[in-house]
Amino acid sequence: MIRSIHCLVLSAFLLFTTLALAQGTSSNATASCNFDTTKQVAVEYQRVAVDVKKNVLGNEIPYGKVWAPGGKPMTMFTNTPVTIGNKDLPVAAYTLFVVPEEKTWILILSKSTDTSGKYDEHEDFARIPMQFGELSSPESQFSVYFAHVAPDQCSMRFDVDKARAWVVIQEKK
């Protein structure tokens, strides 16, 4: 009986320790734009910590090359048709990559849903220029978030170091 209790306590301890460690090391994050209670665009991405005391952009995050934060492409899911830039997107799942430059970024929407990190240009659905600006203080993690700019529009924003790149996503009616 005592042996069974010890095994149960040890099992519970190991389970809670494993869960706590998994939560502490999780690097996945999600951002979403809700057009209404049933229509949404969501992006899942890897949080990437950067050392803002070093030159991050152009070094750690190379200019002119396809980049997947954390080595894994972002995934975007939309359950309503949307327009990004001048490209219409049907309801679907996509992988997202970016090509950072010094003063502009390109968003790559891929038809592929392979999240292994491999980029295949033959799977490109669209390449969309992003607007670009400089942050007043550096961000120590790559982050994605949405801001509502109109009832049927969200601005998808990428922040890292002193850079912000964004693109407007509009719900198609």
C-alpha cells in the first residue's frame, strides 16, 4: 500500500514537473484578428529572442534572404476570404516567410503547409511588400500582432530590434 502511494506521488510529481518545464520553454505564440465573432485570421509563430546590444538586422537576421523566425515558418489560418496588399486569399492555411531588407520587408505567402522550415519558391502564392518603420526602443523578441485599423481591416505587424514591418489585411465582403 505504501509503495503504491509512493509511486502515485512520484508519478504526479514527474507529470507536474514535465508540464511546468514544457510551459517554461514554449516558444510558440499566436496572434489573431477577429473581424467578427465567426471570422478570423490567426498567425502562429516562433518567439525569437535577440540581443539588442548587437547588430541584429543584417547579421543575426540576414538582409536579402528568406527568413523563418526560429527556423520554422509562421503559419496563417483564415476562415474568411481576405485581401493582403493587392492579393486575394481564399479560406485556407498558409506558411509565411519574410525577406528583411534595411528599409523594406517582403512577406511571402506560401501554399505549402510544411512547417519543417524548408522554403520552396515554387510554392509561393504571393510576395507582398510590407510597409516599414523604426521603433523608438528596441524589441528583444520577434513578435507578431494585429491592430484593428477599420471595422474590416487589421494591420499585421512584425516587430524585432528597432524594426517594424506591417501589411494591411482586409476582409472580403
